Amino acid sequence: MKRVLRSANRFDDKLGGLFETLHGREEELQAAVNRLLGGLIDGTVNWAPQLGPMWNYDVCILPLIDKHSVVFRPNESKPKYIEIIYSGTGKKQAILDFAAATRIDMLNIEGPAD
């Protein structure tokens, strides 16, 4: 399934800043971007962890490079299963299945300082 990606200004700005921050690693970053966005476009990436609490139920997050992650919202998603995080918190995290999505909005890139 092919999808359409739309990017918010914040996403574009953060991606540009990340290229500056990772000076000397531009090829590695570009390869990571191509791999992640390519998978979202061609449908090979169909699920991801939900970002934050339930009021963000349709917002997902996937790792990009180092400790930077891409935040995005598919136009269609449903909970796939709940994963228990065993980092001492015992919190549950939903994994969202967005195989039926036809559009994905790229919202932000979060890093260690965010």
C-alpha cells in the first residue's frame, strides 16, 4: 500500500537542525531518514508505539538515529496490543496498527533535550 506523507514545519525545522547537529554524519542520518520514511510510504512499517498517554492515542513514535525519534500521526490506526514497560514503572504502552492508513502526518523529531 502506498501512502502520502505530509510534514509539519516543526518536523522540517527539527530535521534541518539535526543535520547541522550531526555534522559529519549526514550520510548516516540521510540513510536513517530514507529507511524510516520509505517504510512508512511503501507500507512496510505498519505499527509503532503510541506516544504518551491516551489523549494522544493516535500519535506514534519511532526511533530515527541515536536518541532522536520521529513523531507522526497516521490518519487511521487501531490498538494492536499493549506492551508492559518493565523499566521499574510498570506502565503500559499501546502499540498502534496503522496498516490501513493512507496518509501520515510527520509532526516532530524529539531528542534527548526535548
